[in-house]
Amino acid sequence: MEQCIFCKIIKGEMPSYKIYEDNDIFVMLDINPVTPGHILVLPKKHFEMFETTDNEILSKMTIIAKEVGIKIKNILKSGGFNININNGKLAGQEIMHTHFHVLQRFDGDGIKLWPANENEKQKVEKIYQTIINNIN
């Protein structure tokens, strides 16, 4: 993809804070980090969305996110990390090139991933029935 900023970074046409690279995967620090050590795990081949990304590449991305996430956790002494995928514009995907965010978590970092919804049992039951009746 000629206009994809991630493709340009992977090709070396734009600078990055590269952490790891192999034949299929590129890992770099996010230049707008949510937390210190926030990295992006990208396939070198352009895939626009999670659901269009090759399963073998997704598997490799997951393993590398885990391995690099653990190394950074140990280096920065964070308390853990989240692996996040924003899939589609409505889900917050800003660059249409599949990527995982690996966010190191620190005590008091103020990040709340989602609000708890109390008293939603009836809605959950309705959604469950819709899904279970149509999944096959």
C-alpha cells in the first residue's frame, strides 16, 4: 500500500523506533504512547483489517507481542501489559494496517479500558440468544 504510513516505516522510508524485526513482523515504539514502552506489532505485508490478516501471520504477531511484551515488562518493571487490537474506524483504528498495541501497565497509570455495566443481564441474555441462534 503506497500511502500507508506503516508500510513506509517498514520499508525504511520514514523513521521509527524499531524494537524487533524478522521476515514477517516489525515491532516499534508508538510515537504517541499511552504508557511508557507502548509498542506496535505489525505484519510487514499490508493487511487492512484483523479479519483480512493471514492466520499464520496473526499467530506470529501474537507470539512476538507476548515475547517482546514480557521483555519490556522486565526492563521497565511494569506490573503487566495489555494487548489490544483496534479493528475498524469505529473501534478506534486510525491507520488501516493491522497492528497490535502492547501497553505496559503501571500502578496508578489511570487507564481504564472499559466501564463496568451493572444490571445488564437481560441485554446479555438477548444478545446471547441472537448469537447462539445464528452462529452456525
